[in-house]
Amino acid sequence: MANSYDLIIIGGGPAGLSAAIYGGRAKLKTLVINKGTIGGLVDTTREIVNYPGYVQVSGPDLMKDFKKHAEHFNVEFLKEEVISVDFSQEEKIIKTKKGKELSAKAVILACGSEPRILNIPGEKTLRGSGVAYCATCDAEFFEGEDVVVVGSGDQAIEEGMYITKFARKVTVIVLHDEGVLDCNKVGAERAFNNEKMEFIWNSTIEAVLGEENVEGVKIKNLKTGGSSELTCQGVFFFVGMIPSTHFLKDSGLETDTRGYIPVNEGMETNLEGIYAVGDNRVKYLRQVVSAAGDGATAAVAAERYIEELNYFNSNIIQSDKKILLLFFNVLVNESLEFSTLLEGLISENGDEYKIFKVDMATKKSLAGKYQIEKVPAVVVLDKGEEIKRLDCSMDKEQLKSQLS
């Protein structure tokens, strides 16, 4: 089917594009769905100096290289917004805002994050009229004007310094005591030495002022409780990010209280065949390099899952013999001894049964599907349907009677 894929990746940032490269190289039919510009938030980054192999590169240029690499491996791209998913079946269903319905054997969620909104008076009504969240997108519109930056983390300070290339003055509103910023030490030192940057300490912003355009901000001092107004023509908010996972509501996917997706070391979520990478997952470091690593890991895990799924469907579900799914662990002697006994018994008693050995260490998805927690274990299938489970006795006659 034209809309059926091995692997669908939702999100075209560095994590999604890295996954696409690995998926395409593995000869999986791979699609990247991205609602905005390829590259995600990285596309708004003017300068990257810490990605291996690139001493200095712009975000858009680096993402163009990622996309070109993925296209080399025949990865397809679709500019659409995903509005709902159905992960309840083996074939995962994805629906877009324009009415497309696509399916995939595995899905990688690389949908990233978006700026946190404070919802203070004037923020929403003046968005695009002086209120902004991306310096590289909007800083040039404030040439020679006064700008306020809200936040003191790495993003706030780096973006604030970029704004100084255009603005007359940049005033940073900081929650902490004088001299304390949340950014890295190098960034803080550069900011303090920037003649165009000023700081208002122990303060927060209460409102954005103005009718049609930003005219100023109302600032509250957290120590004195007093409020004051500062004239400015622009306000940039850098107060954290929230994961873009709202479309996954009611999908059965586990998220934490903030909406981030927990995963294991293979980027696997709580749902079989669903992986999460990059800024929308629970993680310690949110950088281009860590996102790329996430994507590579998830794509390799997805490839193995799909390979296992294809083998199971073609050799187990369609088998004309009854299948004995034998779950074992090479580190458990009892399971190895039982495996030898069962294989010998089957070879002695005709061809009614076929054994499919499942190593718990490498085929975790099958173990999860049949809720196997202890080995040895045997599930008996007929045309893919479970008909019974064996008592894994080491008594040959007792085992033989269960198979008769």
C-alpha cells in the first residue's frame, strides 16, 4: 500500500533525521512526518560550535546536511501535522490534519518540544507584535530598540547575546540574587562583559504592556514585593520548554507529569514498536549530539523489532504445523536442559510440531507479548492462536503426554 511503511518517524529535528538515516540505510521503507521546517528548533539556531566534525555551523545548514544524508537512503518526507494515533494494533495508524491515514510496523516519536507560555497579561495578545520566543527568527525586527529577555538559562543568555547584535539594549529579568544565572559559566561571563546587556535581579515579569504593540513590561521584585514598569519594544521569553506530545493523548503511551516520555536504553516506550527520542523524552541532556544518538539507537531497535515481527508472521503465523514457542535464557541452566529435552522429544515423534526458540535476552517484545516472566516456558500456537501452555517438566513421559 502506498501509505504503508516499515518505519514512520514523527518529527524532523536532529533525533528524527538521525533515525531516518539509520532506518533508510537498513533498507526499511521510512517516512518522516514534520509539520514545520525540517530541523525543528535547531533550524532557529544561528551558530553551533559543539557538534563533532563541525567547528562552526548554523543550525539550518547542519539540518540540511542531515536531511540530504537521509534522502540518500531513499527516506521519504511529508510536511503534515499529526493529530491522532492508534498504537493498539500490530499496524500502527497515524492520521494527519489534512486527512491522510498512514500505517507503520514501528513508529519513532521525535516531535520535540516548544516554548513554555507564562500566560501573563499581554503575552498572548501581543505575540508577533513585540512578544517573541526565537531570537534568530525575530531579533532583526528590533534594530536600535530596547528589548527585555525573560529567563537566565543557556538558551536565554545565548539568545539574549544574539539580540544585542540588533537591539540598542537588552535587559534580562532574573529570578535569582545578583550575579547568579542558570546558564553555563562561559555564557555568564560573556553576558556580563557584553556592554549592551543589563540585568534586573530577584525579579519576575507580571505583565506585557501595550495595546497594538509592546510598549513595556511590569516587573515585580521578589524580595520587596514592589512593582515597576520598564519601557521596551520587545519581550523575548526563554523560560523552559514543554514536550510536543499533546496529540498522543489517549494513545496508551506512558508520559510523566510534564508530558515527557520515559524510555529504556533502547528508546522503547511502554508500547511495543513505539520509540521516543530527542527533546520529547525523559533525559538528562538536550543537545543536537544527544538527539542524534537517540535517533540512531531507536532506529536500530526498531529494525530488530521489525525483523522479528516479519519473521514471526511469515514463519510462525503462517506455519502449517503447530508451533512450540520455547522461551529460554542461556544463563539459566534449567532452561537449556529443558530445551535439549524438548528438541529431542520432537525429533523422535514426527513432524506435528515445530519449535521456535525465543531467547529472552534478544526477543524481549515476544516475551512481553505472551507475558513470559520465568523460563523455561512453552506456548503452543496453532495458526498463530495460542491453544495452551506446557508444564515444563523434566519428566520426558509427562512432557510427551502433554503433546499428544
